[in-house]
Amino acid sequence: MKLFVAFWFIVFVLIFGLIPFWALYIVSDLVYFILYRLTGYRKKVIIQNLTKIFPSQTSIERNKLLSKIYKNLTDVIIEGIKAFTMFPSQVTKRHKIINPEILNSIYENGTSIIGVTGHYCNWEWGSLSASLQTNYKVVAFYKPLSNKWIDRFMLWNRTRFGTKLTSIYETSITFEKQIEVKSIYLMAADQNPSKRKKTIWVDFLGQDTAFLDGPERYARKYNYPVVYMDVQRKRRGNYTIELSLITSNPLELPEGELTRRYAKKLESVILAEPSNWLWSHRRWKLKR
């Protein structure tokens, strides 16, 4: 049964890939209508999160923001499917690092680096575009799928431009194996942690918030510099990534400070344009 499902999934992806970009967002608008207007996909969770963070919003303001959140969500979903069939030239044109010199200077010093970001705008294309725009070996982490056939297809597809995709359950061993290879480790650590013991608590969007400790833990263990990757949508299907250095020497910082800086950077990005963040998960489910 799983092989049957995988076969039709791959067929769907390949057929979907034939849709040109000019028509892609007609499909996205249709999915937006289904998710927002018809099914109300995770609408209760989104509204709970918005009410918590923006308590003074009027219902008109909240509904306007809610609509924009769903438009961003559906664009990211559709672009994620399109990623399976994109060419390198399309990826670098539409997901462009505007200041790669930050990575280049660190690369010349001979050290690996950790790149942190959030589930903001299109983070999905990052594992593809980074390998095409840096000398580093790009390492990205993902949660393996229950369908091993789709998982194998996903691994093959997402690594076709040179990225190393590895299970989140093999993070520690991956850092050890790559220690002699100048690598950039891509980590989006802004979702609700599943395990309390792997958390660092910070003030985020006015809330006492648990952050995954992975970026800080590995940055301090190997003393790797950490950069924040700010993804911004210039227009539909076109993004820029601006890099900023969080720290060049994690061991010089007190414990927790690196995560606080990461959270503060992400917070400023979200407050500038809240609709581009992924509000559909229970971000504050875990309590101290």
C-alpha cells in the first residue's frame, strides 16, 4: 500500500512540476480558498496565537492579518511542491543570498558555521539554494517520513544539488562525521520543542517561550560561528536571504545568550511582517 501511495505521490509531483510559475499562484489562490474559506485549516490555533501576541487587535485587523497568513501558508505549500522539479537557475534566481561575503570570509578562516532561521516566508527552498550559492558543504536536518518510499524520493530530490540531508535523530553523529569538512548546518529551531529537557527559555513576542537548544548546544560544543538567515519575499515566488552574524565565538557568550539573540532577531522580523510566519502550530503549548 505504501508503495502504491508513493507511486502516485511521485506522479503527482512530476505532473505538478509542469505548471509554469505564472500559473502556479492561480493554484495557490485556489488552495487558499479551500484552506481558509472552506475548511478553516487550524484556524482556531492561529487565532489563539494571534490573540495571545496581539491582544489589542480589533476583529477587523485580526481578520485582515488572518487572510494574509493563509496566503503566505498556501504559497509556501505550493512552492514546496514545485521545488521537486525546479532547475538550479530557477532556484538561485528566486531564492538569492544578497550578501554571501559573510559566509565567504568565515569559510576562508577554515571553520564550519551554523545557519539559523525561522519558519518564515519560504524556508523550504533554503536547502536547495544554499548549496548553489556557497562553497560550504550544506547540511540540513529533517524528520524522516513514515512512508519509506516517499522518504527515499524526498532524500534523493532534496540532495540533488549537493545538500546533505540527515535525520534529526542523527544530529549529534552528523556533526561528528562532518568535523573535518567545512560545512554550514541549517537549523530552523523556532517551533515548539517536543522534549522539555532540550529547551532554553527566553522572552519571545512577549511570552515565556521554550526554544530548541540544538543551535546553541552544537555552536558551543564546536565553537562554530552562527549566522541568522533572514528570508524576505520581494514578490510571489521571489525571495532574498540576508545574512547577519549572531556571534563569531559562542564560547564567549553566557549560556542562553546565543538563543536569546536568535529569538530577538526572529522576533523583530516577525513584528515587521507578522503574516509571513507559521502561526498554525501550537507554539506556546509547552509551559515552564
